[in-house]
Amino acid sequence: MELYKNFVGFGIAGNFALHLEQAGELEDFKEVITEDPNGPKGMFPFYIPNREGYLGVYPLSNDTIILPKEECNVQIEPEVALICEIVYDSSGKVSHVLPKQFGAYNDCSLRKEGVPKISLKKNWGPSSKGLSSTLFEIDRFEDGGIMDSYRIASFLKRDGMTMRYGEDVELKGYSYFYEKLAQWMVNQINIQEDTGPLESIGSYLKSAGLPTQAIISIGATRYTHFGETTFLKEGDEIVVVVYDNNLYCGNPILMMVNRGELDGPGVSALVQKVVRA
């Protein structure tokens, strides 16, 4: 999956109620002050093209997760990714973030205590992230658009069994979505400073030459009890599905996952085998 090598990659932390608590990361953000206590906590980079260091390593795969060499707990983070256009004003500030496509995404993450920046848990090498090769065009990023009827679900296949990893939830269940999210992203990119677990997103864009294309994952959904307490191991299979609830409901999606038949209309599926580095 080389298609997005020139896209900048960002994620949003804390955009779905209770996820940070389940992931054991709420303490990381205790010093982060937000205007809305129920809103997202901030943005983080996971890939900056043509940059030295870990953030310059292209992490996306549509079929594999490679576990880190070090012994470390790793969890699926089922999310929706937006393929966006970034527009700048004459001073180099971001004026608009325009979502163009959406699909299933795995913001696979290390679970380590004492890590100073959230980005250090996000990109440990090639195939440490996942994006479906099936994306949908966004007609309008507002109520009444295509995304109104879509949901996200995730599963882990292990030892011949398929278990629900994340809750099956509607995309409109995100704390910030549509216009509110787009406006928040513009403001956050422009004002976020290097503080606590967060980094200056604007400075990354400037150093990368003000790229106009971005992948932005908008936050991990809540885990089931199984997902909250189960970490990845070699041989697992990850499935993240974004689907049109007008065409499917939860049980047919589970049956489709079991059969490995996820190429129907209205389905953006990400299926990744877990291997050891």
C-alpha cells in the first residue's frame, strides 16, 4: 500500500467516550486542558513524509500488522480514517480541512507506561498501522450526507474463533463529528503546542512543506470487555469493518466476517494478519 506515501498522517485522541479510560491512557492527558471536557484531547502525528526518525517510516498496510521486536502489549484501535485536503491561508496557517473519503482504519497502538509522547506508541515501523483499500467518497461532511447511515465494528480471529473486539457503533457516535470536527481540527492544528503527550502539529506541517493531503484517523471506539483485556499475538487476524447500516445490521456483518466475505457494497473492510518482526 504505497498510495499514501506523500500524505501526512495524523490521529485524534479522546474523540469517543470512555476509550482513553479503557486504553489506560487517561492519566497521560491529566495536564492537558481543553475548552470542552467532553471533546477530543488533541491530535498526534503518526507519519510525516520525508522526515528522519520514526515518524518518517511509512507505517500503513492493508493486510499485515508486524508486532514490534520488543516485548510489549499491542492493541487494535478500530477507527474511521478520513482522506482530507488541507488548505492554507497566505500566512501558512490551516484555513480548511476538507474530508474527501472515509474508510476502515486500525490505529494499532503500543500499551506502555511512561512514554512521553503519544506518537511514540503509534509508529514502530512498517506495517504498524492499517487502512482499508476500499474507501467511500464523501458527498458532504454534514448531516444528511452518506456517513449518516454508517457504523463501525471490529473483530479478532484467534484459534478458530471470531470475537467482537470493539463495540458496534454508529459513526455519528463520535464526540465531535461533521462540521464541529472539521472546525476543531483546523483550530487544533493551528494552536496545539508541544506539551505533555502532544506535539505541535503546525510545525510538522511547516517542516514537511505544507502538504495538502492528509490521512486523519478520528478516534478509536470503545472496546468490548474482550477487546479491553486482550492483546495481539502472532497468528491473530484483525478485522475492522465500516458498513452501511441501511444494507446490513450487526449479525450479518459477524457472519460475513466468519466467512471472509467482506467485499459487498457499502462495506469498507480492513483484514490484517498479525506476524512477528
